[in-house]
Amino acid sequence: MENAQHVENIRHTCAHVLARSMLKLFPGTKLAIGPAIEHGFYQDFEPPRPITDKDLAAIEKEMRKFLAHGHGMTGEKVSVKEARESQKPHPYKLEIIDELEQEGKDITLYTMGDFVDLCRGGHVENTKEINPKAVKLTKVAGAYWRGDEKKPMLTRIYGLAFETPEELKAHMTMLAEAEKRDHRKIGKELDLFVFSELVGSGLPLFTPRGTVILSEFTKLIYELQEPHGYLRVDIPHLAKPELYKRSGHWDKFKDDIFHVRGKHDSEFVLKPMNCPHHAQIYASRPRSYRDLPLRYAEITKMYRDENPGQLQGLSRVRSITIDDAHVFCRPDQIHNEVMNMIDIAEAVYKLYNIKLTPILSVRDPKTPEKYLGTDEGWASAEATLKKVLKDRGIKTFDLDTGGAAFYGPKIDLSGIDAIGRKWQLATFQIDFNQPEGLDLTYVDERGKEVRPVMIHRALLGSMERHLMVLLEHFAGAFPVWLSPVQIALLPLSEKHIDFARTLSQEFKSHGVRVDVDENNETVGNKIRKAVKQKVPYLIVLGDKEVKSGSLPIRSRGSKESHEMVKNDFIKKVLEEIKERK
């Protein structure tokens, strides 16, 4: 933890050094905020002229020069008047000072050499603690002040910072690999999804091949969860606003909701989440303690009116396909239900060779106004989740104070992909509060009406984002069971096409996905196309194959073929599909 704090201090200090360098090179720059972020930092400002990526080398050179000289970083609590006088050239800083004054919070200025900045702290004591060769500026972007599109657009410079040059080099190597694996590029190459300006941004359209993958996700989830007693339900895509006002979601999500008005009825909204709908199925009839737990699940879409500037491929969209499940249970059943959920999640991610790490998200006791429910309910829920982790033999886990949902604590499962990036994957959230707002009850063993506990569960989360993660994890080379095309048949000439069609039908009769390349091209071109499509198995068909019962199998990643008896190969592929190897 101490090392993590030191690294964060390095990154935060680098943001100040970047701000100071901008003032040095571009006098008249108006500074805004500059926090530490994962792997680095950024700084927002309003420059006197446009800044481009071509300027980064000069700015980085000035930063390294300043770091190497060795400057102490000292803070001092000051009055509002002193702060305003110091930050007079920077209107965005003055706005922050006004807010701090209104909130009655301390104001501190930090001095570093010839530079003074408004900040609450968290820095190295001297810039000599930062290796100049472990710092690099990466890109220039735009960002609205305070994230509000109605406010000025500022310039944002991103940078990386590590303790050692070796760590920076390793991260840069990972970024280069990540660029090769960009899901938007691979998705286009594999013909999995498209976007249309006529449909709208953030609304992906999945091609037949992309839909195959989504269908495999669906099949996997239903296959794994139904032995645990999950029941399928189906809900509409619309609801009255009152549903979300009663569930407690309205105030939090009202700016992200699509509004719909019909000719004959009151206002509706496109559902921004599914849990209140599932709660209405639960509420449709009296429930007894003997009925519980009730486990409702479906794979459906929900909709969020995301900021256009935050939309990016499949990682953030407006139409969100989610494997959503909600369990209604008694308090004494929470432990077993969450244990079962984690069992299912581990079965999913084992298929991808992704090891899961839990994160326990609890409320921040300093800001109780952000959360619904009682102190007792939160304490009980958090204790239960801690016991789940303990009973699974997990002695250490990340604790995210303040990361809980507004209605309850949660366990998130994160995983590391093939090139070392961390992703948040599955989530299990305890909710004592929606049952209260939606008046859900069951009759306990004493004949008394009491509230059930609601547990939210998503194994893949957004299917769009899940596909994005897997595209980049596998670099598009999906395992056989998930590949849109599992076998490519490549006839040598026109006279071999009929045999390829017959063979294709035989494979398809076993449920294998096959593509026959009937184009009038050389076999070399056909092979190159199939390799680019990352098809697991290629089979070139000529006179020999027509006459014999064996096939030349070329596996993905290999340039050589090996002979297999047709029936043996079919058996092999079917086993790989069934076992999801």
C-alpha cells in the first residue's frame, strides 16, 4: 500500500510539473485540474494557442529538465484572499477556491521551485524522487470543464509515470500490443459489428458473424445458471417514470434516461435498468418464506443516454445487452446465493483462462447522504459479503471504500487479460433498499410480512463490453466454440466446389459452423483471407481429397497441414465445441 501511495504521489506531482512546463513554454496558459490516474496523470488547461501532439516532445523535455534539477514540494494553508491573489491568472482555479470557501474547507497552496499551485496534497517531497526517464507524455485531447458540455472545452494532455524506466518501457510495449488488438479494428476485419450514422452513435449493429458470438454467450449463461435454479423471464423495454422514482433510481439516472411519449398514454422511458421490472414480477402475487429464493434471469437490452464524447466502440454504448439476474431471498440465504453466483462466474472465466480477483465495494461513511438504507442494513450486508470471501478461502482482497452502489455493497470480480490489463467483469450486489421502495414482502414462518433481500447479478455485464474484452484478450483468435466460422473449406478449383458443398453440409449437420470459399481466386489468396479471419481450421480440397477419406487439416497459427480421417476430425471438433476447450 505504501508503494502504491508513493506511485500515486509521483503521478500527482508530474501533473503539477506538466502545468508548470506549460506556463514556461506557453505564457498565458490558464490552468485547470491535474489529477493522478491509473498509470499516469493528466492536466487540463486553456492554452493561448492550440496544442497538438507535435508539441509534446518540447513539453516533455522541459518537464524532465525540471525534474532532474531537484525541487522540493511544500504546502501551506492560506486564506481565501491569498489563494485568489496567487491564482488570479487562472479563472478555473478561482472557481474551485470559491467552492472551497462555500464548503468551509481548508485551502492549500503548494510551491515547487518557481511554481505555485492550488492543491489539497499528495506529492513527493522532492522531484529527485521521480526518475525523468520514467515519465512520458502520450496524447492531447479535449475535455469539457467539469465534464459539462455547456462549459468551455479545455485542452487535456495525458502522461505516463512509473518508478523506473523499465516499468515505463513494459507499459509502452503493452500499449503497442493493445493498439494491435483494438477491438474496433479487429471487429471490422472479422465483420462482427458496424455503426451507422442513420441509426445513431453508441448503437451497434451486429452482423451475422457477431450475432453468432452473442448467441454463444447466451447459450453459455443459460446452460450454467439453470442448474442453480434460475428461471427465465421477459420484460418490455419501456416503463413509466414512476417505476424508477419508487425504486430509487430516478434521481441518480434521470440525466441518462431516454424519454418516450405515445399518442394515447402518459410518458414512458426506455428502461435504464431491469431490476425494477423483475421486482414487479415478484410483487405480482403473495410470497411465502417457503417460496424463496426466487431467481429471475434474462438477457435483454437496457438504454442509457450516454454523453457522445464518452462513446467508444463497444466499450461504452447506449443500447446495452446485459445478462441480468435478480434473486429475491431471505437474509439467511444471502451467503449461499452469492457463493453460487461466484461458482458460475468462475466457470465462465475459466473458459477464457482469466483468473478472477474480488473487489469488495462498501459505502463511504463520510458521505452517507449518497446511499439509501439504514446503517444496520449496510453493516449486515457488508459483513455477509466479507464472510463469503472468507469462506471461499480469499484472505486478501481489494477494498473499495465509496465504490458501493447507492442501494447496497457489492463484490466485483476483476481479471487480467492476455497482455496484462485489468478489467472489471462480473458483479454481485446486495440490495436492502429497492424492496423497501417497491414495497416487496413475503410472509415469514411466524406469519409476519417482512422485506426480502434483493441480489443483483451480472456475469458478463454488458455483452457489448464483454465482446470487446474478449476480442482484445484473444486478439480475435477465439476458441473453436466461440469462433463465428469454425472451419473454412477452400476448393482448389471450380470442379471441387460441389465436393466442398457436400462436405460443408455434413459438418453443418453436426452443428459445426463452416464457410466455403467459392470465389474464383488462387488457393493462396483463399488461405490468406481465412488466416486473416482467424478461422481455427482451414481445409484445402482438391482431387486427392475428393477420392480419399482423409482431409489436410491446417490449424490456426500453423503453416503446415496434417492428414486426418474425416470422421476422426469431426469427432475432434465436436469435442472441442462441447467441452468449450
